Amino acid sequence: AESLDAPAIRMSAESKWLTGIALAATVGLAGGSTLAPLNYVPKEESGLAFLPAFGVGAMIASPLVCLIWFGYHGFVIPPLFLRETLWAGILSGTLWNLSNFCALISIPALSYSIAYPMLQCALFVAGLWGIFVFKEITGYAVLVFFVAGFILICGAVCLALSEASL
């Protein structure tokens, strides 16, 4: 069955890899900047007051990004399988928004420069899912992942301790 992430487009392995790298870099740039606009909102209007507007922005951007993606691929829209995927999408969106809620509470409490790097420990959790549930990496790569995860967690602990000593 054709999936949403793989429309009927033929790409070389090198093109797929380069596209993957470019899109992953975009995720890093955009995702790392997601809550930066919060610093330009008056303090009394930040935090949870920011959450509804954040949700509206996501609601507007999602269909727009899909439209651009499908337009780029000649408006070849694969079957969406809503009956099979709707529950998972709603659960994922709920978890994502819960994490945004927690981020919006933690940033004013700790400061953006302390909280946001600590929030990136989510990458470690995502990697654990990839290793133990989805079996995406095995062998030596798992060792590399855990060494990098250890460094990530040590960095988060150091950031937390640096804030505590201020």
C-alpha cells in the first residue's frame, strides 16, 4: 500500500538521503526556534496565554505545508487511511501539545537558555522508542546512541545545576 510519506515519486538513493538531510536540518532549525517568539511577548501575556495562539498557528501551518508538499509532487495525494491513522494522529498531537504546555511553564521558571536545551532530552526518549519498540537501529549504533544520550543527559544536569547555583 502506498503511504503518505512516500508518494509515487522515484528518487535515487542519494536524492532520498539528501532530501532527508535537508528536511531533518529544517526540523532542527524550526523546532529549535519554535518557542523563541515567546521572548517577544510581554511577560504577562506569555506562558499559558501563548498556548492558544500557538495551537492556531499549528492548525494553519499543517494544511498549508501539506498543500505545498503535494503541490511540489504534482498534487499526487495518496490515500490517507483516516480510519486506521486518525486515533494515532490525535494521540500524537495531544502528547505534542502536552509537551508544549509543559515547555511553556518551564521556560519562565528556568529561563529559555536553561529550559530549552533540557527539553531536548525528548530526543533521547524518541531514540529509545526507535531502538526498543521499532528496532530502527541495532549493533554498534546502539552503543553510539547511548554514549550520546549519556552526554545529553549530563549536559541537561549541568544546566540545571548551573541555574540552581545562581
